[in-house]
Amino acid sequence: MNNKISEKIGTDHPHFTDLQSFVGSNSNKKVIAIQGLGFVGAVMSLVCANSVSEEYAVIGVDIPTEKSLRRIKLLNEGSFPLVADDPKIDEFFENSIKKGNFYATANPNAFELADVIIVDVNLDVEKKSNNDFSLSKFDVDLANFKFAISTIGKFCKPEALILIETTVPPGTCEKIVKPTLFDEFLKRKLQTNNLLIGHSYERVMPGPEYIDSIRNYPRVYSGINEVSANATEHFLKTIIDVSKCELTRLDSTNATEMAKVLENSYRATNIAFAVEWSRFAEEAGVDLWSIVNAIRVRKTHANLMLPNIGVGGYCLTKDPLLASWSRKNFFGAEDDLKMSVKSVSTNDQMPVYAYKRLKKVFGNLNGLDVAFFGVSYRGGVGDTRFSPVETLYNLVMSDTGKIKLHDPYVKFWEEQNMKVSNEIEEVLNENLDLIIFSTAHDQYNSDNLIQKIMKLSDCNVFDSVGLLSNDQISLLRTKHKVSVLGRSDII
Amino acid sequence: MNNKISEKIGTDHPHFTDLQSFVGSNSNKKVIAIQGLGFVGAVMSLVCANSVSEEYAVIGVDIPTEKSLRRIKLLNEGSFPLVADDPKIDEFFENSIKKGNFYATANPNAFELADVIIVDVNLDVEKKSNNDFSLSKFDVDLANFKFAISTIGKFCKPEALILIETTVPPGTCEKIVKPTLFDEFLKRKLQTNNLLIGHSYERVMPGPEYIDSIRNYPRVYSGINEVSANATEHFLKTIIDVSKCELTRLDSTNATEMAKVLENSYRATNIAFAVEWSRFAEEAGVDLWSIVNAIRVRKTHANLMLPNIGVGGYCLTKDPLLASWSRKNFFGAEDDLKMSVKSVSTNDQMPVYAYKRLKKVFGNLNGLDVAFFGVSYRGGVGDTRFSPVETLYNLVMSDTGKIKLHDPYVKFWEEQNMKVSNEIEEVLNENLDLIIFSTAHDQYNSDNLIQKIMKLSDCNVFDSVGLLSNDQISLLRTKHKVSVLGRSDII
């Protein structure tokens, strides 16, 4: 991946010189502008360029930063900027190149041309502490988001549908998006009463079903009024395959915004629950994995989670905080969402706990030759945003001064400014003292790899993601010391 | 129900005068003694008396209190002491009367006769506060449980299998049961090395599938050693229908004990999660019910719970506390199980919140004529133990001085020492000012009942259990004021 698709398929990549030439060569097509070309927006662009029932011309728009300009250049040259395991990404990108219906730009004039504008910009939470998320200890920064909305308001057609996909504090469409667009429309002396604003959140899962997690996955949507909700429904039905999944309309944008952060808070809370019980399991000398599997046979308990090194990615690490922030700032509540907020601090502490266990089991790490297997935040993806591996890496690094890194999906770890090997052989060598399984990539769940580790003369293993099977643990323990998070070390 | 089954079926009830005559008339059968004849033990007795693959003589044993002696008398006269919606209860009890293979007694000599002894006694948590469960604020009382175990140790055959079903703090079999039995065996100058102790927890759900929730429901089991685990497995296979459900063996009694309290803590935590979001939903003017239903279509989120008046019953109100207690007292941890413990206080506060909302929406309740529909802790059952209705009832009572009570399954509310009507007509009358739906019994989910409420001239409705459909709410609102927990009151 990351190669030029246009060269691969022997197609002349269409070199549009500007927006007008792009739109001109796509006449008779409705235009979709997608603001934000990150992990959601870039793939959403592909889904829209390969729509189900209507042909669109799709313009990916980003603000001009060094990173986004590089990304825009890559896209327009025929290289998709994200690495993932999903073959449909290549396929969809290839199709859009053949059709010439996708163009990326930093030029906000794109919004003038669009019939539908989809907002996929980030809305970040700045954490001031790692384990205290009372309201004074984190900030929700709405400035970039507001700027994006007012840019749209300055340029958009008055009849365009503006569809918010960004995860926002509940209340944002009503309290931020609508008044911001109103203001811009008033400045432009436009009518505001026909403004179409919809909200529908994505459930993107970077990984082997990246595209399908948008295209074939149930969706919840709403509008600021019935006309907006109808327009949103009409549009979604052209890009989502509703023969394979359901669309659910909720009464208000408050409701769909809340649904999104509730979904992720539920997940974060269930993970935090597993965390505290994995501590207890270790103390009581039992294997939480077998307990959880025994309980999951109950349908009412199927969502019980397994313990892990921690929670990463862009959503679960912040969405409960967005919700709690909204509750107080938008709706005047006095309470935090205590359980949900607590889940974030519990989860953020997981890699710290993993480090403590590591030291407890294996002793002083000074001078050890350590390898991390996996840097991305979950198995099967190359996404390192807010990866819990980062915290553990920094802690171990402070002891050892050097660490070898492997990940099948990551060549360069941006957050750490570090090269990462994609070849296990480059990392696995006779001098290795400790292997840390830090991401549950399928590639590591291999008896072949275990055999290679068995050949090392003296190398301990710390499985922080529950990757190893009972048999693999038993085998490794005949030669090496092995510790697994959530399991007893009493052998 | 609660009628004499023996009369109903025209069978002479076998009047055993003592244990010997009972066992004599059941010669060639193995004997099971079940200690504790409450919500689990009584029904477990029926399951054992109607076993799958071996004929047993079953003796229900309880300590001689006024209540248990009354229960023993009822059982031996052919009246089953629990009311539930499950027709199999009558059927199984009837069969056991016909076969003459069930006898109840307060005589601990029963244990001398038993090949298998099942422990179903209560192990209670005493809460000293309603919203603070830090470790100093509740007590785990092991005295009764220990007494029950030492009584068994004084009488039991040395080769009997002693199977613990009581929900206990993890570690109890190893740290309490085993040493207590050892002590008693030593006093009796018996060998201790053949002691058989198993642990397998029930997942009893009082209600329409009461019997099947024991007989056809997956089970987790263990033993203090392999021989004990094997004996437990062998026994369970004779009473559980393993063609319909799985048995899962875990490595140690610590593990199965932990599995039980983890299961219930998971449930309690998920309910507490729904609680805090239902507050937020009300504040933001949205309907949490539709949000939860939209999210539950995701398999990973199917266990998301709906908001409610609160959590009741014997398990979820205490099991997270048993776990946290064990973690500190048996395994020396410094931490509470914070999320799990927090769920108990969150849930215990739910009826208090319901009361506050009631007052906020309907104003002063003084002098109002109020009816509660439902006193049991959940729909479909007559179990009032730790019913959340109790807290709400007490709070409303302090304003109104009188309350009408209805419940289809409860004739007498023991905890409140109050008669309860089983006839809706007795409660529903023209003077009624406020109806509170307090238990989600199916009987209340009836358009017929809604029509009757519509005929009242001025009666508000507070649905604290999400019983009413959108259509029913809309209809009622054409005439009355209606408020629903977890939904906006903005109409």
C-alpha cells in the first residue's frame, strides 16, 4: 500500500489544475465537499466517490498545514495516505481515479461548489493530568471546529446540506453550528430559515473492514428540523448500502450527538471495569481470561471485555470527557458523568500499571535489551494516535535507554518520531532480554514466532494484550519467564 | 399458587414423621441435603428432586427460625412457599410429592445421611450508609455462613461432596470453608485428605423461567482439587440438562467465586452507567430509550441497559461489595474495586433521584392520593427483597401519609409489613391524583389499563420503569401530565 495506485493500474492520473477544471470534467454530478482528510474524512471521501445510488464529484478539503498539504498532494498524485488492512481501500481509490471524481484541495472555495458538505474535522480534548479528569483538569477546544464551521458559512451555497460527522459535545449542532452559520449567513445577507443542518455519526473502525464500517454499517442520524433530517436521510441512502444495514432517525441533533459519545463511553466503561478486575485476578492468583470467557456465554454478558495494556485511538480516550463537559457547559448540570469520566482515568492508568507489573515480575530493567511488538493502539491497524503503547514505551525507555520496535503496519511512529521495523527478524536476535507484546496483531499470534522465541537462549516475555494461548504460555515457560496481564504469575 | 398441591392433585401427601422414615422409604437413592430453603435453595431442591439422570432423595434443611419453621411446615404439607410465574414450579413440586422424594427439616442430623450437601445459605452485606461504600461503610457478615459450614462439618459423612452455591467473597472456599471443615473433621478424628469441596454458582432468575434458570442454564464449577472438581462435575451432570447448556470448569474455587461476583458487578456497573446517562438525557431534553435502542443494534453494544427506578434483589445490590471486601481482606490489596463499588452507590441512589424528579415535575405531594403499581424488585416476579420501590415508597409516604399498593404477585409486602392489592380495580378510582409505575410487570403494559386511566378526571402518571410506549404516553398526555424517567419532560 501507499504506492501510487495510478501507476499500479496503468491509468493516467487525471491532473486537475484547479477546482473549476475538476468540477467541469464532472458536470451533471452533484458535488460533495468533505472537510477534514484524516482517518474518517479520507475514507469517507472514498465511500462518497463510490456511492451506492448516485454519482458524485467529491472534493476533499483540508486546512493548509504542512501535514495536510502533503496529504493533499499524495491524494492528487494517486497515493492513498493511510495504511490499513482493508483491500477495499485500494479498490475504491482506484475506481475514483478511473472515474476522475475525487480531488483534494486546501482551497475553501470548494464549499461554493458543494451540494453536500460533510464535516469531519477533529475536535480535541486537552488533558492536563493523566489521572484526574475533574472538570478543571481538561479542556475542550472548540476553536478549530468553530473556525471550520464559519469557513463553511462564508462560502457555502445557501441550500447546501451541512452534515456534521465530527464527534462533538452533545448540544454542539444547536448551540455552536447553527448560530455560527446563522451569523455568517446574516453577514452575507442570506435567508437563514432554509438552512439545512444534519448530524450523523460514523462508526469507523480502521482495520480490515475500514470501508464497510462506513458503507455497510448501521447509522443514526437527525436534523435541526424535519426538512434537514429528510435531506440527511436522502443523502445517506445514496452512500450507505441500506440493503445491508439500518438507518435510525432520532428526534434531535442533541440525541444523535449524545448517542455517539454514549456508545464510546459505554465501551470505555466496560474496559475500565475489566481493568480493575484484572488487578483483582492477578492478586487472587486466577486467570481472568478464562473467567471472562466462561461468563460471556451468557447473552446478557456477551459484551464483557478482556483486560489489556490500555485504551487508545482517537475516540474512547476522550469521548466520555466531551460528554461530561457538555453536561456542565451546555446544560448547566452540577454533576460530572462520574462513572464515564472515571473510566478514562482508569484506562489511562493501564499502561502505568503494566509497567509496574513488568518491574515486579522481571525486576530492574536497566541495561536490558527490550523489544516492543506492536506500537499501534489496536490489532490489525496502523493507527498510533493516543496508543497506550506510548506510555509504556516511555516508562521502559527511561530504564533501558533503548528499545527495538516492530509493527507490521507502522513504518514510522509519528508521535515518538521513531522508525519502526516491519521485519520480525530485524528485531528478534540472540541478545534480546525481554519481548513485550504490546499490540494484539494477528501476525504475533503464530506458533512460528513462538518457535523462534524458544530458540533464544534467555529472553523473558511480557504479554500485555492477552495474545498468547495457554499452550503457547506453557511451552514458553519451559525455557523463559512469562507474565501475562490479567493472569496470575503463580505457575 | 401457594395452594396445597397435594390437594390439587388428589394425592395423599406422604407424611414422613422423621428423617429416618423419609430415607427408609427412599432406600437405594442417593441423598442430597440442601442447606437453606430461600429463593435459591427451595427451587434447587425441586431441581434435585426432579433430576435428569439419577433418582435422589432430597432433604431441604434450614436453621430453626420462626420463618424457616413455617416454610418447612408448608413444604411438608404440600404448599410451595414461593410465588412465581413459572408453571414448572408446580409441576416439579407435584412430581416430588408423588414420588415422595422431598422432605424439609430443621434437623441438622440430615447431613449424616447425605451423599451430596449443597450450601445455599445467605451471606449478607450490612450497609451502614446509602451512598458511601468505602470499606469502613459496610460489613460482610460471615458468621452465619461459617456456622452453617461448621454444622455440616460436625455431621457430614467424610466422603460427602460439599458443594457451595452461596455467593461468597472470592477466596471463601479456600480461606473459610476448607479450614472450618478441617477443624471439625479433626475434632471428629477423621481424615481430612479426602475432603470433597466443590463450588458452582447458580444463575437463578426468579420469574417465568425460574426452574430452567437452574436446570437448563450454563454453569461454571470448580473444586478445591481435581478429585473434588470431578465429583462436582459428575453430580452436576445428574441434575443439569447438559444437552441444553454447557458446564465450564475453572482452575480453582477462587476463579469460580470471582466469576460469580464479576458477573453481577458487570450488570450493576452497566445499570449505573445507564443511570448517569439518563440524568444527562433528561437535562438535554432527549429520550434515552430511543438512543439506547439505536445503539443496541451494534452487537458490541447489545448489553447496554435502559434506565430504571433502581436495582433490587439479593445479588446486584451487594455482590460488588463482597468482591471489594474480599480483595482487601483476603488478598491484601490496598485498592477498592472502585468502578464496581461506585455502581452500588449510584444504583442505590436511583429511587432517591426518582423522588426528586417526581417533586420537580409534579410539585408538592402533600395530601395527594397516590398509587404504586408494583412493589417487587423486577417485572414478572413476586420477590421484594431489597426492592428499590421501598426507598421511593418511604419518601413519598413521608409526604402523603398514605399510599395504595398494587402488585400482581405480592399479597403481603414483608419488608414494609403492608397488604398489597392484586386487583387493579381496588386501587384505581376517581380520587386518585398520581399513579406511579414502579415495577415493570407485563400486566401494566396494557392498553386496557391506559383506557381506564384515561377515564379518571385528573390523575398524573409517573413512569419510573419505562413501561409506557410512545403512543401510550402521547395518549395519556392529551388528558394528564406524564413524566418518564430517562426521557425529557419537554413535550
